[in-house]
Amino acid sequence: MDLYLQGGEETLPPKAVIFASDADAWFALDYRLDEQSPRVLHWSEYEEEPIELSGSFREFLEKLSKL
């Protein structure tokens, strides 16, 4: 997933939606593989590639509830 920072603005690849951020880190729903159940990704400006946190948003929420 390419994320470009241009003038302080994030430009996302198609079918990716940021739902949370913290300065230099982002959480996004990635609809590129499945438009009905997007993967949840995390990446920061220090990472070359995003990290897949879960295969779906539902799975992501279930993991959060176990913390």
C-alpha cells in the first residue's frame, strides 16, 4: 500500500479508508481484496509496508475486546 505525504496531506490508494490516526501512524480499512469485509491495516511513516492487524473489521473488534 503506497501512502504519499504531500504538503502534510495523506493521499491514499484506491479502496482504503483511514479510520484512526495518531500523528505519524494510521489505521485503515482496506477494501482492495474484499469490498464486503475489509482488512484492517496499520502503518506509520517509519514502516515500508503496512501491517495487517486482522482479516476483517469484525475480527479486529473481537481482538480488541480480548485486551
